[in-house]
Amino acid sequence: MVKNAINDEHQQLLTRINQFCDRLTESLLDHEIIFMISEVHAAIAAHFKQEEEIMRQHHDANYTSHKVDHDSLLDEIKNLMETIEPESTENIGRALAARCVAWLALHYEDHDKEFHVRGDTPQHTN
């Protein structure tokens, strides 16, 4: 049951990211692009916040390295919002989706797998 909850939680996050990135691919208006990238950032940040809270509650020894890794992706997405240029937006949705999926897969292997195997997975209410 925990394994299904974990898979469902991460699948929901990836689905939300892909939905925003699909909309991002269709938009060429600067303010919409920034808004949609910020929505991706917010969805990921909310997931990370809940996961980090559970780690703190369990006094997880890997909390610091885990949080540093989370912060690196959030910073990368924030930097993208700050440096976006209209002429570079054509493939931004696909590129952001690919980056997030690749990052999350690597992060899961390096950080989340052990955390989730213990059953300490965040339970989100979206």
C-alpha cells in the first residue's frame, strides 16, 4: 500500500509538471510563460516542503543533503524565470519538462529511494 501511495504521489507531481509544460509550449506571451514556470516551481516546492517536514520529524540523517538537492532544482527553475527571453521560449515547455523529469528520476535514485522504502513518504492533499 505504501509503495502504491509513493508511486501515485510522484506520478501526480509529474503529471502536474507535464500539464504546465504542455500549456507552456502552447503560449508565447511573456507573462504567461513566467506564470506557468512559476506554477511548475510552486508544485515542486510544495512537494519538497512536505517531504522535508517528514524528514525533520524523523530526524533523518540525510536531511541536509536532501534539502540541498531540492534547493538546487528550485533555484534552477527560478533562474529560468528570471532569464527568460521571448525569442528562446519556443521549446521552453518541452525543455523544462524533460529537465524536471530527468532531475526527479536522478533525485529519487540518489535521495528518495531509501526514504520512501522506509515508508516515510509525504501524504499530499492537492
